[in-house]
Amino acid sequence: MKRLLSILLAAALLTGCGGRLRLLPQGGQESASSAAPEAAEAPERALAVWDEGGALDEALALYAEEQGVQVEQAADAASAALAVTAAQPGADTALDLTQQGELMQGMAGALTGGQEGCHGLPLASTAYGYLANAANLTALLGAEFDPADLQKATANQWRDFTSALTDWLAAPAEATVTLNGKEYALPAERPEALAALEAVFTVADQDRFAGPVLAPVLGTCYKTAEEAAAGGRTDAQLQGALNSLWTLLTDEAASLAGAGESGAAPGRAEARAAFAGGKALFYRAGASEAALAGLSAESAVVVPLKFTFDDTDLHGGFSLEELTDQPVVRSGGWVCIPAAADESQQTEACAFLLWLYASETGRQLMGGGSAEGLPDLSAALSAETLAAIDAAGDELAGLSQFTTAGRRAFTSAVLAALP
């Protein structure tokens, strides 16, 4: 702890007024005499980032605004100055952060227990499910609404609620719904707060079929990532859970904000904007996206993914209650400086890492990594497996009707891809 406090103090000395942490391109300190009003404007600072899953979207947006750095999307991890990876990086792919100056050495040592080399820093985990705005839920269901009733609702109660909501959006009329054993009434008229609401769900194309949405399906058979990676369950044991995944996906597709003509889901930025603009009540995403969607910590509600599992779907995994009541805990992965990063960009990458892990704003974003729920078992699957499942999902998105034949084709393709 003392070591980490000394790092924070050193960072504070670099921070200066207003809590801004700024490392100069040469790593030196800017003297007062060199900051004369007539001095030429400093060259624009830029940071090339590879973060396909968007784990650092919120942090990078705030950093760019606070530090005046232009964040650019790299073409791939190898060409980036900063990269986010699912697996812990090693010496063959990333620079040793303990060799990037005294501050980085101290911070890396404090975060990793003082190990000799450090090629990546862990990112905080986040709860993944349906992100909702508590104020919008209250406007819909009344002042007595308790978000816990939605979070603990059974899968059938959830489906009845979202189906009733789809009908209500088409023609508002008073209707009673049951959540966690309690009755709530949909209003006879649309509240002003929900004037923009046009769909029940929105979900980004990158997240629609693979990723954490698979975790509860795998959780019917496995409890750890190692078990999921090893596989071993038969098609028959996974079939029922995959049928429930089909049901969840088609329920979303029935009322999806931002969907294209072919049913394709919007990109992450468009899905987030649809949710932030009040066009969808639920956004399938991680809680870490709440601030980017305009939600405070107090107004953000995460509803666990609701699957129509039953006892016959369980083969050594989690219980029905655990699968229904818990969000998926999505690992933030690891952030590193790729080995091929341009030397001039390495300083910018180090500056961001110091801001993220040592500044007050960055530490608030990182949180304590204490999200609780189901492990993201999908993180154990290979890139090839996830790509094959995405391809099966793309076929689903192109369907004009959700038929039994379509479900069988989808589940068969996913089964063929799973270990």
C-alpha cells in the first residue's frame, strides 16, 4: 500500500493544477519559464488504440477530453500503441512495463505484487446483462417499482413483460404484468419521459450472437472456463440450452431499435446512442458502458439475461436460480503496449496507463473489479469457435421468419463449433 501511495504522490506531482496528468513526449517536466504566452502551440498528441471489445471506450473518451489527446483506432493490435487483449500478454507480444520508466515500474509492481516482469495490466471486470435507466423503468411501472423485482423475475415473467411491452409500444393501453411475484401496471397512456421509446431492446452487432450471451448457455454444463474450454458435453446435453438462446435472440429481434432492413443489429456506437436517446428500454451491454450512455451509477440497472432453461438443461453447471438471477461477469481483459509500438507513441501509452491506474478519475472508472455473477465462460472459447458462432448468427439475422427449421440450423451450427 505504501508503494502504491508513493506512486500516486509522484503522479500527483506530475498532475499539477486541475488534476491533469500530462507526460511530455520526451518524458521531461515542463518548466514555468518555457510556458511563455508567445510560445508555439504544442503539436497535437495522438494515441493509436486497438480495443475491439470497447473495454476502454469510456476511459479513452474521458482521457481524450481531459488531456487533449486524439484517440485513433488502429488497424490491428500489432500497429497500435495501446491494445486490449482477452489473454494475459507475454514478452513475445508486449513491452515489459517495468522497463518504461520509474513511475511505470512502481505502478506495475504494485498492481502485480512486485513480479519481475509485467507485460500487461488487468482491467476491472463488469456486470453484463440488460442495461436500463431506473428513471425510465419508474416512469413506465410507477413510483413503487423496485428494480430488484425485474432482476429476480423468472424467465417466463420476463418474456411476458417484454411481450406486453412490445404490444404497449404499438398501442398504449393499461395492462398488468407480474415481476418477481408482484403485480405492476403498464400505463394507459405513454408517459412524456418515454416519448422517444420505440423498441424494447437494442444490442450491438458485435455482441449479438457470441461473447457473454453464450456464458449462461455454457453455464448449464460447466462452472469454470477450464471446463468450458475442454468441452466434453454431448450435443443432446447442450441442445436445450441452445434452444433457449434462440428464443432470447428472436425475442430481441422482435423489438430491436436501430435494426437494419435485413434485421442486422446496429454498431456499438449506434446501439449506445439509441439507448441514450431513449429509443430502447434495455441495452444488452456491460455496466461499464453506463456513463457513456449518459447514466450515473445510481440510475443504472443491470438485469440478468433471462433464458427459458429448465431442470432438463442442467448437466453439471450452475443452478436455475443462479442462471436466472445473476448477470454475467465480463472480464475486462488486459491492456498492454504492443512490442511493435512506435517509440514516440510509447510515451503516450504510458501516460494513459498512469492516468487510468493512478489518477482519481481513472481509478473511479476502474472500480474495484468486484462485480459478482456468472463467469464469462465464453472467454475460454477460441477465436475460431466464436467466429463460427457469429457466422451462424449472421444467418439468423438474415431470416425474414423465425421458423423451426431456422432454429435447428442455428443450433446445429453452434453445436458444431463448440468443443
